[in-house]
Amino acid sequence: MSETDQIRHGAPNARDAVRALRPSQIREVANAGFGVADVLPFWFGESDRVTPKFIRDAASEALAAGATFYTHNLGIAPLREALAGYVSALHGQTSPEQVAVTSAGVNALMLAAQLVVGAGDRVVAVTPLWPNLVEIPKILGAGVQTVSLEYGRQGWTLDVERLLAALTPDTRLLMLNSPNNPTGWVMTRDEQRAVLEHCRRHGIWIVADEVYERLYYGGTHTDGGGTPRSAPSFLDLGGRDERVICVNSFSKTWLMTGWRLGWIVAPSVLMDDLSKLVEYNTSCAPAFVQQAGVVAVKEGERFAAELAASLRASRDHLVSALAQIPGIDVKAPPGAMYLFFSLPGAEHSLDLCKALVREVGLGLAPGSAFGSEGEGFVRWCYACDPARLDQGVERLRRFLARR
Ligand SMILES: Cc1ncc(COP(=O)(O)O)c(C=O)c1O
């Protein structure tokens, strides 16, 4: 059979770029736990708490009032306006024309990549990293080079010079996620400035995934009473008319993972093209979800602050409990909702996590799920009741004692 015949008449396979995508190793671990009666699932990036009632009520009311129709591709005007106000308060003047509503952060990342990346383009990503940022450009036929954070006494840090060296003039896009999933690393203002200046010089696009910006526990970016409201953002630095696309989500700040609502802040000149991409991807986010989003943004400030405070307490609680176990090297990172730490056996983190779930019902994510740079570590999402964290620590202790 000729090659053409093979393609036409062989197995009905997906495109090579799709077949080459990495399957989720977190799913692999979860599958290993099927049949285990009592699993404590700390493996997904999700709180165990339901979305706040005032937001759920807003969605119910919108549904009851008949908000069941298509909306504008870029979102309903009240939500774009509310988001522009929210972003302006956090990061400086932003107009509704620079905001687009998306079907959550994942869709925002895909749209941002579709806007600027094509087949054969060179993309750089800082790792360890939640896999979507690395895999999405590959779906579009781009090649992705990774630059690894480094782990040392200060926890995870970035060697900016090494990143700048990788950002060659033929690079199309830099994919960045800060606060970072899985490490909790947060890019400093100075690092952002250096990267932005370099990218400006070479015309390189930046897609900044800032979905964890409100889950920030340190630094000097303060509001009034000294409580940081947000991690440093690229939106604090530049105008809104350059090659920077910021991706955000309702999932983490207001515990709305299942709602699938997010947004993009980008130059207004991109919006007509972005609108076409939304049309051909999802057409719009659901109308009643968008209406609830308006309430989350306008009335959810106290909730967001309380959530960050409680996550910070959970982080500290888990760090002190884990630090007492011999062989565990754990540090409190400045952002997000994960601990990414090393422990005996983690040099084969996938096998270790499968054994943990099978033998003691402890569900952690293997570091290798976040790129080869993550091998040697495991990720623990601490967005849950401290009593469950204690139960998890006890299981880990039991597991390690047996080995
Ligand atoms: C770094 C990062 N970006 C984006 C997302 C997307 O979240 P969502 O699609 O729920 O908005 C996640 C979810 O875990 C994430 O960890």
C-alpha cells in the first residue's frame, strides 16, 4: 500500500500533532485509585468547597428570568464593564473594549494561542507547568521549548538570564504562569519588567496566565492595610496596546471551576479577530453564567480576600505538618494553592503516586505530570478543610513508615 493509501485506508487516526499530545498523568493516578474505597483526593486543582451562595443564587435568578440565549461573542456588556472595573482597580485603567469573556481559563488560553501561534512557530514556556500551556501550542503545530525554574534553598526561582537567552528573536510567544501551578512560584515585578522589555525589543508575544493572581501570600504589592490583593501582574506594567495577552478565570478566585467562565485582557485591536475565534470555538459563554459572573466580580471582593486568607492558613498548616516527617523537603510558596515538594521515592513520582493511592488512599499528583523538570516532586492541593489535610498527612506518614 502506498503512503497515501495508508493514510486514506489505514486506521482512522487523529492528526499526528494530536496523537503526540501527552495524556494526563493525574488521570493515570486517579485511574489507579478506582476501586479504592476511601481516597483523599488532593490531586486536582480545585477546592472542596461549593461556590458561594450569593453567586449560585444569581445564576438561579438569571435562569428563572430566562437568560438562556446566545450572547455577544465577547460577552454581555455588563460583564465586560464589571471586569474592566475590577481589572482597573487591581492593575490600572482598563476599558471594556480590552476585555473579552471566555468559557473559563482553558478556553482563554486556547483562544490566546490561536490568535498568535501557527504551525512551525517557536514557543517558549517556563516549567514545571500545568500541562495545558505546553500542549495547546502543540495542537496548533507549534514547537515548544521549555526553560526550567530552579529549586534551591529559596524554593523555586527563575534564572531570568537563562529565560532571556531562550527568547531568541525568532520566538513567537512566551507562555508564562504566575502564580504558578504546580510550584506556587510567583514572578517578581523586576523579572516581569526584564522579560517585558526583552519581548518588546524582539516583538515576542506574551501570554500571561494569571488565574491564581488573587491567591497570593507575600510580596510588597499592597493595597491599603498591607494585605496583598494580587500577585504582580503584567497588567501593572504595560499599556494595553502591546503584545501582551492576560488570561484569567472565575474558577479559583470565586470557587467557580464547574461554571466554565473566564476572561482575557488584550489590546482592543485584537478584539474583532478574537470575536471570530470565539464564534468558531464556543460562540459565547452561557448567558446565565455570565450574569452570575457580574455578581461575583461586583460583590465578591470580601469573599476573595477571605478565601486567600484561609488558603494561606491551610498552606502554613500543611507545611508545618509535612516538615515534621523525615525525608520531606517542603517550603511555603508565595502563591497558588499547591505544595510541590520532594519525598523519598519521588524520583519515580508517577509510580509513587500510584502506590500512595492504592496502598493508603492518598491522592497526590506526580511531579512528572508537569514536565520532566517536575520529576522528583509531588503536588498536593491544600484547598480543603485542615482536618482532611491532617488525615492525608497521617496516611503519608504510615506509607513512608512501611518502606
Ligand atoms: C495555571 C492554570 N491556568 C488555567 C487554569 C484553567 O482553569 P479554568 O479553565 O477552570 O478556568 C488552571 C486550572 O487548574 C490552571 O492551573
